Amino acid sequence: MLSIYMTQVQGLMQTLKDEQDETIEDASRLIAQRIVGDGSVFIHGIDQMEAIETYAIQGEQTLNSMESLRQKDHFTNVCELDLVYVFSPFANDEKAREVASFAKKQGAHVIGIASVAPEQGQQFFDECDLTLDLGVKHALVPTENKRIGAPHVPMASIAYDCIYLTVTEMIEEFTG
């Protein structure tokens, strides 16, 4: 099982690199503009994606001015200078759609990061300025009765790291 899982995750990482490279660059540019400008960067994780919120704010790879949208009053303080970064397991998530819609109504840019399962729709992504598909359509490892091992959080962590590295490079070029 472990071999199947790791092979599938490696495939997802390669697909992320090959198919989302331009989106990562665009997202990084939007974030870097907020960091060097007057705006704020807010992050919000839905369900298990709260782990990415914690990772982005409390981990070693934290971007300046990154704040959790969950913190007191942040929902009411979002404005047109800001960017809201929303992570969700799937692009059809109603809670993620509501967060993105609220941020858009406040004038903020919204980056949506989730997996698109074509048969489920992508209502959350419809509310975003920029979207990144993590590629996790279903759990990766077949068992006798079901599939297990859906790597939503690991893939979101890799996507965050890719954006973090690109933002850091952009800021160094800008300020260097």
C-alpha cells in the first residue's frame, strides 16, 4: 500500500509542477505585491486544510504580513488592498465559496486552492480570481471495499511551499 501511495503522490507533485507552474507564478506575484505594498495577506483553511493555515502562520516558512482570517475582527477588516488565500479539500466546497464570496464583496483578491473533481462542480473556484487545482480527485490506494489515502493536506503544503519559495524570490529581486 505504501508503495502505491508514494508513487501516486509523486505523480500528483509532478502534475502540480507541470500544469500549475504559471498559476503558482501568478499567485506569487499577487501575494508579493501585497507584501511590499499596503495590503495584507489573509489565509483561511476549510476543514482539514486548517493545517495549512497553521503551517503558513506558525511554521518556518511564514510570509511577512500573513494572518489568519479566523483571528478576531479579520473578517470585518478585509478590504480592496488585501488578498485572501483560501484552501479547501474540493473546489465545490460551500464554506470555501462563502469565504471567497465575502472577500470578493469586500474588494479583495482571492486565490483558491483545492482539488477539482469534475463530477462535483467547482462553485468555490467560481468566486476566485485565481485558482490552483491540487489534483487529488479521490483517495489514492484501493482496498477491498474502498479507496484510502487522500493527500489533500500534503499536496496543499507542497503548493504553499512552491508559492512561498516563488514569493521569497520575487521579494528578494524587488528589494535586492
